[in-house]
Amino acid sequence: MSDSLWLREARALDRADALPARVDVAVVGGGIAGVSTALHLARGGTSVAVLEQRHIAARASGRNDGQLLLGLGEHYHRIHGQFGAERARQLWQFLADNHEALRAELATAGVACGLHERGGLRLAETPHEWSELQEASTLLAAEGKAHELVAPGELPRWLPGSVGFHGALFLPGEAIVQPVEMVRGIARTAQSAGAAIVEGASVSAIDGDAGDFEIRLGDGRSMRAAVVVHCTSTLARELDPSGLLVRTVFPFRGQVIATDPVVDLPFPDHAMSSNFCYEYFRVSRSRFVIGGKRWSVPGEQLGILDDSSHDERITANLLAYVHEHFPALRGVPFPHVWTGIMAGTPDGLPLVGALPGRPGTFALLAFNGYGLSFAFLAGRCLAEAIVDGQSPHPAMPLFAPRRFASD
Ligand SMILES: Cc1cc2nc3c(=O)[nH]c(=O)nc-3n(C[C@H](O)[C@H](O)[C@H](O)COP(=O)(O)OP(=O)(O)OC[C@H]3O[C@@H](n4cnc5c(N)ncnc54)[C@H](O)[C@@H]3O)c2cc1C
């Protein structure tokens, strides 16, 4: 298995919890979605256990680029174009609310996770993308959303040492983190609030009905729960007997490469990307970390569930991008490479809420590549939906799984 830099340097949970006999809510999957849901449920007094096959943040949540983004990576005018003005505003507000709630939680709980709140730089790969960024800026300005348009001539000040970009949009609300430290920090906070976090618990079947599910593990153990929440991304769709997850959620694989620490690395602590966020990069402890280019190989890594291998052609294409845009990194080795599996949906929005046709079951998954930026608040909204029947956040109807119900 090829672990990410983040997984190799992060510390494990301080405490291993045993499998409880019975809880109110069983959360299957211990990525950011699972631990966020568990934290908010436990804080509200619900008994909850997270059942995680490997260890917390072992999959996508520990293998990403650690960027906390606004707009699910899309330029704002494109969100308007796809969803319409009102829903675009709701979506943007949801992400802004997520960041505020997440930052407050990390500060209150004292989670040390390399959070740098220095904003994000969306770079234009082509003159065409620059014109789109200007369009996005016009809309952001009209709606009073904080941003700054960076003309091509100003780029040396914003991103010293970069070559070949055509301008940028700066979003001060974006940030970067060490994702494994962040997700395990949330998991520890959930434990303190009373949640059981059970690692090495691979769920193989969910029998029974709402109020009394039997959750069976691959090693023969089992647990009972009144409610089940699927937080398994695209990795265990078959556990949902309604068939909605198999029908709707699809996997795709991202790849990241990284240097060891480089002396005098000139790049700022921004979340950075270009080419409509298809290529994304940042600095971490003087290492340059970059992912993307999945579109540069046939098949675009769609349908792949294996994150123990990588594609050498993508590595070569990422290196070519680095050498083109950052001459200072020519000749610098990139010894670290890893992949992670993401989950997509046909409309590009996550699934958050009750699974239709299967009372007592809920889902929080399929973030289309941006779950680190979305799942904390979504976990709180889902906890509200489970306990109170609905969440007051106005964006929640956008994410209802029932939009994909077949009948
Ligand atoms: C290369 C890459 C770069 C990315 N960059 C960013 C970024 O910069 N910003 C951003 O916002 N997002 C980014 N993402 C996306 C983000 O990482 C994901 O959207 C998010 O981590 C998904 O979280 P999750 O909890 O749904 O899934 P996961 O983290 O995949 O968690 C699912 C968990 O379920 C467990 N599981 C599976 N089957 C079972 C079972 N049968 N029983 C028990 N447990 C099971 C798995 O072991 C896993 O831990 C990136 C992703 C990748 C791969």
C-alpha cells in the first residue's frame, strides 16, 4: 500500500474503542464524513459508534491535497450556470458556513492540524480561463463575496517564481490543512463527546429493519443499532439494499506527488489550483505537493477503486506541469506518490440525508472530490435530520438522496 505523506506523519488515535453491543446510531466509515456525523450526534446526547474498516482517515480523507475550498472547486459563474442563482448562493453559503463551523471547532478543541488561513489562488491556465475568472469575479462582486482579481502583471507578487499563468482569482475564505491530523482531531473530539470509534471493523452486511438493525462485521462480530448512516464514500455501495448508492455513486481516482523539504521554496501558504481546479497544489512544511492530471490519461481514472497503486503516465504529466510553471523545481525529485478514491454523482452534488425506501438508513457521501471542504457542517446537518427529522440549513434540500429515487 502506498500511504500519503499525511498518513505517514500523523499520529494514531490515543484510544482504541471496543465494539459496543448496541447503539442508537451506527456510522459506517471513518473518513471526515463519518467522524463529523458522530461528533455532532454524540454532542447531542445520541449514543453512536463509528465502524471503520481500517483506521481513521485511511482512504480519501487521508489522501487528498488538504485544501478547504469554496464553491466545490468550480468557478462561481459556472455554479450559477449549472444550478441557477438562488441555489448557487445557497451552495456557496453552505461552504462558507462549513468553514466557519470547522475553524471554530478546531480552535475550541485545540486540534493542531497545520491550518493556514491564507486564502486560495485560482490560477488561469489559459487566456480563456482568465476571461472566465473575470466573469466569476463580476458575480462575486455583485453578491458582495470577498475576493480579489489578480491581473497577469501582478502574479510575480502573489506567486513568485511561477511562469505561464494568465491571471488569478484570490478567495480569502479558503485555507489549507494537514488532513489526517484534522480528521483524527475531529475523531478524538467525538470520542471525548461520547462516541465510540472502532477501527478494524469492516462491515459486511446490514440486516433487520429501522429500530433494530444488525450490523455484521467480516470477522464474525456484530452490533445492533436503531439507525445506520452510510459514510463509506463509493467503497461499500452494496451495503445499501435500496440500490440507490450502486445506481448513483461512481468512483474515480486522484493522484498526488510531493517533494521532500526544499530549501527556500518561494511559494505562499495558499490553497492553489489551475485549469478549473483539475490541477491543485500547495506547500506543506517546505514540501511542494501537487495533484491532478487524471484527465490526461484515457478513461480519466473513472471506475478505479484501487488506491494501492498509481499511474506513471500521470506522474510524468504532473512533473511536466511543475517544470513548465515552476522552473525552480526543475531537477527537484518528487519521491512521494499516492492515490485516493473519490465518489461522484450525476449532478455533482453530495448525498446528505435519508435513503428513500429504506427507513432508518441515511447517507453522507459522494462529495465529487471536495468532501474535506463540505463534510463537517454536513455531518451536523445530518445529525439534526436524524434526531429532529430535518435540518434548518436552507441548502439541505439540494443534497437530498431522494432526488435520485427511481420511483
Ligand atoms: C487526490 C485527492 C485530492 C483531494 N483533494 C481535496 C481537497 O484539496 N479538498 C477537498 O475538499 N477535498 C479533496 N478531496 C476529496 C476528499 O478527500 C473527499 O471528498 C473526502 O475525504 C471524502 O470523505 P469520506 O468520509 O466520504 O470518504 P473516505 O475518506 O474515503 O472515508 C470512507 C471510509 O469508509 C471506510 N469503509 C469502506 N468500506 C467499509 C466497510 N465495509 N466497513 C467499514 N468501513 C468501511 C473506508 O475505510 C474509509 O475510511 C481529494 C481527494 C483525493 C483522492
